[in-house]
Amino acid sequence: MKNPRDYIRTSLSRRLSIIIVLMASIFFLGSLGFLFVESRKAVREEALNGAAQVLDNTVQRVNMLMQRVEIASDNFMWLPLRHLDVADSMFVYSRRILTCNPDLNGCSIAFEPNYFPDKGYYFSAYTLNDNGKFDTTQEGNPAYDYHYMDWYQAPKLLDEPVWIEPFADFNPEDVYAEEIIASYCRPMKDSKGRYVGTFSTDISMEWISKTISEVKPYPNSYCIMIGQSGTFFVHPDTTKLLRESIFTPTLEHPDTALTNLGHAMQRGETGVRKLVFEGKESYVFYKPLGITGWSVAMVCPESDIFGGYMRLYKIVIFIVIAGLILMRLAFSRIIKRELKPLNTLAQQAETIASGQFDKTLPRDNRIDEIGKLTHSFSDMQHSLVNYISELKRTTAVKASIESELKVASDIQMGMIPRVFPPFPERQDIDLYALMTPAKVVGGDLYDYFLQNERLYFCVGDVSGKGIPAAMFMAITRDLFRIIAQQNRLPWEIATMMNNFLVKDNDQSMFVTMFIGMVDLPKGRLEYCNCGHNVPILDGKFLEMGSTNQPLGLWECKAFEGEVIEDIRNRQLLVYTDGLNEAENDRQDRLGDERLLEAMQGTEQLSSEEVIHRLQVVVNNHRAGAEPNDDLTLLCLSIRK
């Protein structure tokens, strides 16, 4: 029997195959070990980021649903406050808010004891939306004394709007919601500031639960929602709703990790924790829900996150081991026969690698591995040539797109007046405006024109950014021009614009807008604020009696306006939220207080100087951060 060492040394193919296999084993095992360690980290990081993003999107969707409830309540509450002397009108208003907002489950306009003497101790106009059927009743009886209910007492005691934690309503002698509901409650006060009752709108927790439960980034993942006490409001096991809390399992089996998770969610924190949740090793992502004090969590079992990774790990290990064995058996023969042709092919490959892509490879009719490798190099050569050609074409297309975006930006900027002073022949008008999009094109707008000694002007902010917002902005600006040139009052302009914009608005886009008209001889300002930022007059926020809805949200019979008898020698600043909500890298907003500080001492400055001063303040606050929103400013002074 030959000596194993001599057996290896007498054959180059054996020696090379063994050396290659050993080196390949060391390299592959080390590389794969490092790769799988890093891959696990990457999979974990990607999974955590993806799940966190899904949770953020879910919370944002729920916040939008709840904001719709808040906006609806805020926009309708002025109606009962204007007719506090007509008790029966409350039934009409309670029913109207549900017909205008079919997503709402119920609405109560409840008053203090004996507020209407002829109605008795209880008077609460309540309407229930029962699958599109509206039942309106006078709520309140000895079995259901709403004066002591949380939804009535909380806004009264806190003196501010508040979300009430979900509850199961029960009124045995009258109409009531037979499902778990959450209420957004606002205190009602008369013109003298006295508390008269509570305005409450209800939404079904089944609606919110459906929105949250639709989120499943992994097959076995699910979402929960708890209140400030830790009670479950949303859970796949409906038997736990309002009956158990996140702390219930710790009563029999103390669990520090679960307890800490519950406290973190109660404090309104955002984060992710790994722990055993309901019997499974899981990652729990949690985030607070707006101003409600509630918290949403998404539970993702670790087996789901790393299931694909572990299957791939086992497959790769098997492939590596089998491959090394086969490699050893094959190399001893292949190397002996194919070493010389490989050397020739390597020289040819160097020619291609030097950049001579058009160099033709020698024709090879072999169909084995060497032949395939030769054909592969040939294919690679053609692919590289095609890739370079495609890269040139892609670069040209990109340049064309950028050029078109630049043209779109120029067109958009050309739609707004940019020549200042705008009326050089008029010494009584000091007006300056500026618009800076956050992207190449944006959704802010401003406009003004002079007609029959009346100065019309507006500032608006379209929802969203980019091309869609720019198109909506163009339509809005043209509507303003067309309607305002008919000598309409600002609130008439707003009403007509809204009626046009709500039609065929499939994307649900809207625009907040401040519309003003100044009678120059008298200095009289008539204006209508459509959900826009409150302007600043003489360094202070303008006090407004009413705030209308944004344009394009839903139909409204008429918008309300206000009048300032004389604004001559006074300074008016109208702006979009790109000013007070400008953020730096730490997401710290400029805020209203800093804005008012920046406006101090500007009484003697021209409108242009005021705008440039605010530009400097915003740029200093951002400290190099990318703009987070479009910025539009308009400053106006009328001199006597």
C-alpha cells in the first residue's frame, strides 16, 4: 500500500484538488460564518425597521381617523353655541353632524341640570348611527344620569377637549350603542364663558380595531391597543377587551419584562422590546396614539422574523458540505485535463479585462465547462457593451426628466406674481411675498391683484407635496383669480372655490387658505380664514371669531368671514406652516413663540425687510437641514 503522502505528491491534480478544497473549506466556512452572523444582524435590523415602519403607518392611519373626528367636532360645535336658547335645535345639529360624517357612531349635545327649565333636569340631544339609520332621542333619565359619566365630566373638569377611554355604553330606558365606543368630548360655554354642557362625538372601536388588525407584517403577528390603565381596547382575543389588561398575566406569574413594557406604553413611549409575550418569544413594537393617552403595540413572534433565515442557514450548510466533497472528487480529474485550456482562456480574459470589450474571443465549439466559460465571457462582453449603452441612455433620460422638472418649477413660479414692488405707482401699498418649495415643485401659493381700489390677496397651502400638490395649487390659484375678479367678498370666494374643488376630488386633496380684500380708501380689511394658520397683525396673532374648514374637504353651504375696520399703518403677515413648523436635524420646530419673538421690533421695517428677516430666522433654525415643508410668506402694510 502506498504512503498517503507519496500518493498525493505524485499527482499534481490530486495535490491541487486537495489544497484547493482545504483552502476553500477554510475560506467558505469562515466567510459563511461571518456572513450568517452579519446576515442575522441585518435580518433583525431590517425586520425591526420594517415592523416599526408598519406600526408608524398604522398609528398614522388611526391618528388620521381620529383627527377626522376632531375636525368634524370642531367645525360643527359652533352651531349649538349660536343657538343655546333653542333647545329643540340641538336634535337637528346632533343628527346633522352624523349625516355629514357617516364614519361617526353617535353624537351627544348634553347640558347642565335644568339648563332648559321646560325640558326638565335632563336634556341631552343624542343621535345614534345604526348602520346608516339615524335614531335621535332626548338622552338622560334616573337610570342613566349622564351628568356623572366620564364623557361628560372629563371635559368639564379639564376645561379642554379630551378623548375618553373606550367604554361599553348602556342606557336601559333609551337608545344606546351596543358596541364598544370611544368619545371625543369638548366643553361648551356660552358667550359669558360659563360652562353649559358637553359636545361629544363617538366612534366605534370595531372601526379602529379593524384598521389596526389589518396590519400583519408576518403570518402570526398581531396588534393590540391599551389605555392609560393598561386595559385592552384592541386584541385578537375579543374576550379580553375591557376585561383584562396587559398586567393581568403578571398577577399569577410576575414578569418584570412585561410589567416594564406596560409601564412604558402607559408613559406614551415609543420603542421595541424583546420578551416572552403570551407564551412566545416575540419582539413588541409600541407607539403612543396622538393625544389620547392610548398606546398601540405590534407583536411579532421571533420565529416568524428569523424563520426564513434559519431555513436558508440549514440549506446553505448542507450545500457547502456536499459541494466540498464533490469538489475534491471532481478537481483531481478536471485540473489534470483542463489546466492548459484554462490558462489560454485566462490570457484572453485579461484582454477583455483591460477594456478591449470589442476584442473578439477565439471561436470555441466545446460544450463542457471550459466551453461554457468561454461563451459566458463572450456573453459578459456583449452584456458590458449593452450595459454601457444602456447607462448612457439612462443618463440622458435622467437629464431630460430633471430638465422637465426644472421647466415645471419655472412654470409654477411663473404663475405667481414675483415683481416687487407690485404697484410702483401706488405709494400707499407696501406688499412683498415669497414662496420657497420644499421640493422642485410645491403646493403652496399666494396671489394678489388690484381692482377698483380694492386689493385682493390670498395665501394657501395644499395638502401634500410634489407634482400632485403643484397641480392642485395651479387650479386653486386660477379659481381665486376668476372668482375674485367678479368683485366677490372673501367668504363668497371661499364658498364658490370649495364647491368647485370638492367635485371629482378622488384623491381627497384640500387646501387651507387665507383670503383677504382691502378697501384701500378706507383701509377696511374683509377676510375669510379657511383652516389656515392664524395671521400676525402688529406682532400678535390675529384674534378670530370663527375658523372655517379647508377648501375641498366637503361641501359647505357658506363660509364665514370677518372684518377689521381699518388696518392702515398696521403690519399684516400671512404665512404657511413651513414657517412655524420649520424643523432642524433634531426635528425641533421653530414654534409660535419664536415666531412672535422674530416679529418683535419690525414695526418700522418694510414688508420686504420683514420677509427677509424671517428667511434668516428659518435658515438659522434649520441649521443646514433639508426643508420639511413648503414656505410661503406675504407681508402687507397700507399707508394713510
